[in-house]
Amino acid sequence: MTQTLFNLPMTVRDYECDMQGIVNNAVYQNYLEHARHEFLLSKGLDFSELTSRGVIVVVIRAELDYKQPLRSGDSFLVSVATRQVSRLKLTFDQQIRKQPDGELMLEAQITATSLNARNRPYFPEELKVLL
Amino acid sequence: MTQTLFNLPMTVRDYECDMQGIVNNAVYQNYLEHARHEFLLSKGLDFSELTSRGVIVVVIRAELDYKQPLRSGDSFLVSVATRQVSRLKLTFDQQIRKQPDGELMLEAQITATSLNARNRPYFPEELKVLL
Amino acid sequence: MTQTLFNLPMTVRDYECDMQGIVNNAVYQNYLEHARHEFLLSKGLDFSELTSRGVIVVVIRAELDYKQPLRSGDSFLVSVATRQVSRLKLTFDQQIRKQPDGELMLEAQITATSLNARNRPYFPEELKVLL
Amino acid sequence: MTQTLFNLPMTVRDYECDMQGIVNNAVYQNYLEHARHEFLLSKGLDFSELTSRGVIVVVIRAELDYKQPLRSGDSFLVSVATRQVSRLKLTFDQQIRKQPDGELMLEAQITATSLNARNRPYFPEELKVLL
């Protein structure tokens, strides 16, 4: 249904692993966010610059399915696809696949919106390039 | 349906806030995990000790609904309730409520299972105390 | 020489431990920063509010001596003492001591200054309350 | 005196920035650790595998001089050089330089040793390849 628009290669860093010797659950959200922001950049949108201009993009829902754990030394691809799910909401469909075999490690749907100066949701014109 | 079994009071630390001046999305998973592990402790189960004995409890699915952002200086409660969702899976229903007013900031369902030495899911007898 | 002005009780969170089963080196800087910011608050200075007013307090040097590692479940005190080391620089002498026995786990000297709008060091009048 | 042996190119991730809009102080220790572990790998030593074999390499002292802050979007090189400072201690001299201009952002000396099964410092034969 959705088409992968972007892939970011990354590598596990040892400080991201916890006492079980695997990447801690919360760290996957870091990976996913970083890939989304790099995807934005590839579309000419700089998250930091958006923030300083008062365009506040926020995550309102995250669903993550942990399939297999990443471990020290693993290389992986984080993919990004997008879907407009309502007038004001955008969902990022993301996967993490270990390299080089492509094994699916995590699947996620991250839904975001924007807040205007009065903290009300809106969908800024300039984000339409993400779709 | 589920009954809150445990509440952990916490406070935002400034390094947990990102360039938007709010707690970063991934950090809420840290809060939730810490509350779950303190809940386990309150039931006589030590996550670190379980891990070193080879009882590997893993999150297989996380759903998080971000309602309102936490900010520098905020105090909050992280609640834990549990539900057995299948023979091998346990879901933690968790909420984060700002103090002192109790405003709902985040709602989450975190589903976990255990892996045995051959990396197969099972439900260790000793985890039954969580239900 | 310097006198402890402030003590913050904290507890290790499991996600702060790495694959060695001990608190990761970088996390101690999180502990130290959090204790400094709570110390500021106790003196009526809110780091977040200072930042939003354009008072940028930055660390320019950190020295950390790791004596013993903190582990899952450990409770500890983070102490703060201060010293003016030059016209523009303030050093925080900090220790981390495990509770209840008081064993010294880490000793640190963290030196900070402030930057004005033109990115030049200065020492804001309002920080004098820290000394 | 010491000669750079290794350079790791990295990029700031937005979640590493704090409310000041710059990379948080503690994160630089993550960068430095990751570069050291990649340096070890380049010498045939896998930190994770060392750990699981019971070769515990620990940092005992860290000195960091923060020169200029890294910001969202910055690319940088983390360098590693080594020095044996005593029979049992190894110091990593590290720098972080922004790319492409090479501006010095941070300078650090990280001193490490190894602990044997009885928690006593020793210098494993296999680490000699780092010098």
C-alpha cells in the first residue's frame, strides 16, 4: 500500500545495548526518529529549522512491533514510507531490517501532526512534500 | 477493566528534553520500563537478577498515545496494570499523569513475553505473581 | 576546601546499564547534570527558564574519576559544591556515593561559564547566588 | 606526541540535542566510546565479545574539554590515539572535529584499565595491539 521512500543505513553502537546485551527498546524510537528527520532533510525540510521557526511537529501515536533484537555490531536499514491518515495527521510506516540479509527486526507506525502557536493541530502547507 | 497495581512518582530531568523543550518521544519508553521494573521489584522479581539467571523478558509490542508533552520541572506518576492476553503474553497497561493535577500525558500498552535458552517464547512460572 | 551545598538522592534505572551490567560511563554525566540543575532550583534558578531568557550556561571542562561502578538497584547520593575558579568560571565539585554505606563511586569537577548573545563568556549577576 | 590511529565520521542526531539546541554534554562520551569501540574492531578486538569472555575493560578517568558545541545537522570526525600511561593503564587521546572545516569541538583523554575475575586491574595481553 505504502511505498518506501527512504532508507537510512545505521549501525548499533555498544552504549545502546542494555544488560541483556541487546539494543534497549527505547533506542529503536531514536533510530526511527533519526531516519524520519533524515527523510525530511532529503525533502528539503530541516527539523531543527522548522522548530526554530515555530513549526512544531509532534508524534501523537507510536506502534512498534519488536520482531528480533539488534545486537552489538549489527548493521541495519531504517525505511520510511508515508501515508496521510486524516486531514491533520500523517503516518510514517517504518521498518528496521538487518543487513546484509534483510531480516525484519522491527515494524512501526508513527503518527504525527503539527501544532500551531496556540497549541492547536494543523497541517502546514510545507509538509505536503512528505506525501 | 484492568486495575492499577503500582504507581511510581518521577520528575523530568533536563537532559531528557530535546530542542523543542519537551521530553523526547523515546524517553517515555524509559519511564515506562523503569516503572515496570520497579513494579516487578515490588512483587519480589528483580529484572537484573532474572536476566543473569537466563530468564529473558522481552517487549514484543509497544503502543504509545502521546496526549500532552512533559516539560522541564514536571513531576508525574507512572502507573502499571497487567493483563494476560494469551498463554504466553502479558500486557502492561500504563499511564503517565502529571502531578499534582493528574492530567493524562501518555497512555501505553506494552506487551511482553519470555524467551527460553533456545530463543523460544514461554511463560515462566515465577512471572505469574505479576497478574 | 569546598563544602557540600546540596545532595540529591537517586536510584539506578535498568536502561542506564550497558552490556557489562553496570551503569554506562556517559550516564554519570546525566546524573551530575541533573543534580546541578536541582541545586540551581534550590537556589531559585531554573535552568530551563534561564535558557529561554537567553542565559546560556555551558560546561567547558569535565573531569571524572570512576572509582567503582554503579549497578542495577543501587541507590546513591549526588553531591554538589561550588568554587569560583576565575572571573568567568565556576567549578562544581561533585561526588557520587552509594547508599547506605556512602562508598565513593565517582568524583568529578565540572567547570561552567555563561555565553552572552554574541557567544562571548560572561558571568551573569544572578549566578552569584550559587557561590 | 601521540599519533592519530583512527578516525570515525559521525553526524549529530536530533534526539542528541537538548533544550539549548546543542548536543548535550553527556552525549559526547557516547561519541567517544563508539569511536573507541570501532577502533578496537579495526584492530580485531570486539568489545562485546571481550565482555562476554570476561575481559572487562573499564574507564577509570575521563577529561573532556568542550571547545564549541555541535548542533543539529553537523558532521564530524572522532579521532583516536593511544598512549600507555602505566603498566596497567591505557589513555585514549581523542578529538572531535567538525567537518568539513576541521574546527576543534572537543578534546578528551580517556584512561582505561581491565579488571580480572576478582575485580583487580590487569593489562590483558590481547590489548597490546591497541598501542
